[in-house]
Amino acid sequence: MSASTLWIGVGKTPPRPYTLADFYEQTTLLPGGHRRWLGRHSRQGVPLTGRTESVYRLSFRLTYDREPDGYVRGTCTLKHCVAGEHLADRIMRQSGNAGAEVATQ
Ligand SMILES: [Zn+2]
């Protein structure tokens, strides 16, 4: 039995998670505390981490230290802003913390 057998089934190494430092490195701070993503964007202009996850969710998780509930949406006026402080998930929207509601539903 070779030692390498032990590694079969251990599986793929998970991708290295983004840290806040990585996040800051790939964003530009704008006046008003907004942040713009310097990495990839979808054709609709949605900032992407390079996988299927949007930068909104990444930023939210890094800022609030928990998984977002439901959709993460911006609460500020800058389109596609990725500043964690300017994002809200469903829980925050329902608790009324998230600024003006624009959507009709
Ligand atoms: Zn903003």
C-alpha cells in the first residue's frame, strides 16, 4: 500500500477564501465610502469574483461575518457599489435598516 493512497478521497483542495485584504486590493475606495470592483464584471455589469458568486455576497460576508440571507442589494445611489456598509440582505431590509426601498415588491 502506497502512502499516496491515503490522499484518495480527501478531495480537491477548496479554493482559498477571499480575505478582506484581497477584497480591498481589488477595489477602489470612492468619495462617500463607495467601492468599485476592479475585477471581472458580468455583461450586465454585475461585479464577479471569478466564480459564480457576485462580489456583493463576498463583500457582505467579509463585512458582516455571516452568510447573507436572500439577495444582497445595494442601499446607496451608486450603481454596482460593492462597499459592505452599502449592502443589505433580506434580514436587514425587513428590519428597516437599509435605507429607502425602491423596489415595488
Ligand atoms: Zn456605495
